[in-house]
Amino acid sequence: MRVDFIRHGKTEGNLEMRYVGRTDEPLSFSGIAELMKTDYPPCGVLITSPMKRCIQTAELIYPDKAPIICDELRECDFGAFEGRNYIELSTDSRYQKWIDSGGESAFPEGEDPADFKERCAAGFLASIAKVPEGSGATFVVHGGTIMAILERFAQPHQGYYHWQVTNGHGFITEFDGEKITVTEKI
């Protein structure tokens, strides 16, 4: 089955390099403009996170499709780091501890990355189960969500950060029910 992954367009928080997870931020004007200049592949069954930035992106690039919203595909809860950027966090000892863990320890007052990844994998499989046989799927979600799904299912296996993708871009893939093969970048 063909499965496309597209990261939502830029928000003000993205432009300021802030950790934006649970904050339901809309797209920025420049994010909307960038989306409108990009050619996207034809849409399969459209699946999105419940966050405004994903729904707005899906509506802009696939205006004739009604999305299936999957709560499990929302971005990670960054806890005490939410809404802050690395400069603002540079004096926070909790941030340095998190950096030293390679991004593997739980966010203070937030989500554990392992739980986030498991949630995304479960949301992906539950969403795929709703796609009729012979159809494809297009996921308009968050960068972290894409990274979590591809780390879990893509072959050959690559680490989480290998799958980073810029706003408004993503991957065209094939999913055989067990593994994902990336065929092209968007």
C-alpha cells in the first residue's frame, strides 16, 4: 500500500525554533505561502493529527478531501520545554540533562519519548486499518510523528533523528503490513 507522510506547514513557533507540541498553533502566513508553492502527490485516504496546524495543512493541499482525525498522531508533549527555544532553555539544567540523554529521557512535566513513539506506532496501525483494500493513505502530521513511525517500521532501520523532515515536506513510501520502504522524498 502506498503511504505518504507530509509534515504540517510552518507555524510561528517553528519559525522561532520553539518546542511546539501540545500548543494548538495555527499555520503562519509564510507557512501557508510555502505550502501553496509546493506540488504534492495525489492524496489517498487523508489522515491527520487533531492539531490545528495539521488540519489546516491538509485543507490547503487537499481541499476536496475530508480527513480522518487520529488523536494518537498528535505531537509529543514537551512539558516544561513547551513554547521555549534552545536559547531560552540553555540555562535550564533539566534541558542539559535531556540533551545529555540523547533525547531519550522523559521531558520534565511532559511525555516520555518511548511512550510517544509507541503512541504514534499504534495510531499509525489503527489508521491504516481504516484504509480500504486497494487504496493508499496520506498522513498530514508532525515531524516527530513521522520520525517515530519511520523509526519503528522503515527498512533498512534508521534511528529516530535520521527521519527529520522540514515543514511541508515528507516521504512517499510503501507499507506491506509489516515494514515501510521509503521510495521518494516530497
